Amino acid sequence: MFRLIQKSNPRKYHKTQKTSFLLGRSKQCDIIISDPKISDVQAKVGTKDNRYFIKNLGSDKISVNGQPTEGQFIKNGDELALGNSKFVVQMAEKERPEPKLPLPEDKTMVLDTPSEETLGPRLVCTTAAGKSKIIFLKREKLIIGRSNEAALKLMHPSISRKHCIIEKQDKGYVARNISTTNPLYLNDQVISEQRLYSGDQLRMGPFSITFISDQPTDARQTTQKIVTPEKGSNWSLWLTAALILTFSVYLLYMHTYMPWKAQQKLAGVAGQIARIEAAVRRTNPDWFSRLPLLGDLPLLASGTEGGRTVPDLTESMYQYHDNLRAEHAASSPWWATSRAPPTSAAAR
């Protein structure tokens, strides 16, 4: 008996009793796979040296355990990918036909139709290299880890000696993390203990373990949702970034641009006053010595004189400027025609 079990839905599978058969989309194939990504006759499976051998006959690629191939031997538990469809290979011994017994005359015998064969709960362990292995859950507890006591031994530094337990309980099979250092993921979410349903995927280190069961109690109901990590919406991230950017621009404007602008304004006025004083010194040095000066002009330009505010300092410097103009406009032709700031506070 040869079976191809769908990895996405383990309750569905293709089977055949033949030892040589074809796979593809065509009705001429022994196993028909409805996948637009595969050829009409994609592959042929036959026996060679008492082992199954698959050969690619189509234009599309096939892969075994994640590795593209044109032909190779396949074994129990291998993962076969045809187009977008993935299957787990399951081989069973050929069923022996039961001997036919002669029916008694004039009597009617009712024979029960044999029910569909089930394989029971099992784990399909896949490594990062694409190799697969099937472990049937025949025990009440199954330990996974690096320890010799582990029924499923996984050798990797990210795997604990006793990493995980698969335990059968009244409600079904449960996966429990017994490691204190390494996490256990179920459907890409960290768990400590969780009920398993057919199709659930455990992950520890580089290993992926899929729980498959054809028992009705292990099927996930339509009202149940697979536990997956929630993805945050992008709008909240953009809103936070916009608020941070706006606040940063405000701080830059208030604490950098505004002080710089005021300092430039004071420095400009101080420079003009300094030029006026130099001209007055040359034309009337005696009168200049009697003027009440504001103080050190560089100090005024820095805006730190006596704790006074920038508007106060600016007003004082303009007033000083206006006094010089009023007193010496007539005595200095250069001063009378020079370009200067407005003389009134209202105009400023």
C-alpha cells in the first residue's frame, strides 16, 4: 500500500495498491492531483531493488525533503513536493487477501464492509535540511530532547536534554515545555502547555514537528482558531513617529533657532552702534566721553547683560542708537546719510 498524505490536511490522502504508477493532472494517471503548477504526467513511481523510486517526467520540478530532484529513492516519512502541493509518503505492507470461504447453499451471509484504515496520531519531524521522520504516538507520554531517555532524540545545541513532552490526556494530546532555558513554539507562538490539533506545528531549534491525526476528536472545529501571533497595525507606528518628529522640530525651533535669531539681531545692532561710536570719536571726542554708554557691546550681543531679556536689550540699543543720531546728525555728513535702523519703537 502506497499513500500520499496531504500535509495541509492529513485527513485527505491518495492511495494505490500498484507497485508502478503515474502522478499528475491527467485522468490517465493512477493518482490524479489537481494542481495547476504540475504537468499532466508529472512523475512515475516504481520499485527498484525492493524500494520505491520516483522519476520526474514533467517540465515542472519536483522535490523530496526540500531538495529538487529528477529521480531518487523515497522512503517512509519523506516529504514530496509537486507544484504547490506537499505530501508525506506513507508506505504499508501489501495487504494479504483473505481466503474466500464457500458459502452454504440456501443461506444468506451478511458481511460487514471493512472500515477505512486509520494510521492514528503521529508526529512528522522535519529538519532544516528537509529530512523527515514519522513517529507514531503509541505511548501515553513521549519525551523530545537530547537525552537518551527521549523517544524523539534531536541533537542540536538549542535543544534541551528534556525539551518537550507530548502527553495523551482525556481531552486529547497536549504539548508541554519542560525546558527552563529554551522555548517551545506552537504555530509560531511561544507556549508552556497547549492542546494539539491535527495540522498544528511545533518548532524547537531548527526542527519542525507537525502533529497529524485522522481521529475525529483531534480535528480542529470550525469555531476554533489557530493560535498565531497578532501583528500590530502600522498606523499606530506611523502616528508615534509623527508625534516624535513634531516634538523634535518644536524643540529645535524654540531652543536653537529662536536664540540664534535673537543673537544675530543683537549682534547686528551692536555692530552698527560700534561703527557709529567710532565715527563720533573721530568727529567729537570730547562730547562722546560725556555720553552714558550701555556697556560692553559684545556682552550685549550675547544677550546676557544683567539678566535682561532680549527685547529689553534690543530696545536699549536702539535708544542708544537714536541718541547718537539726534545729537550728531548736523555735525557729521557721513552720519546724516548713513543707513540706520528706525528711530521709533512703533516703527520697529
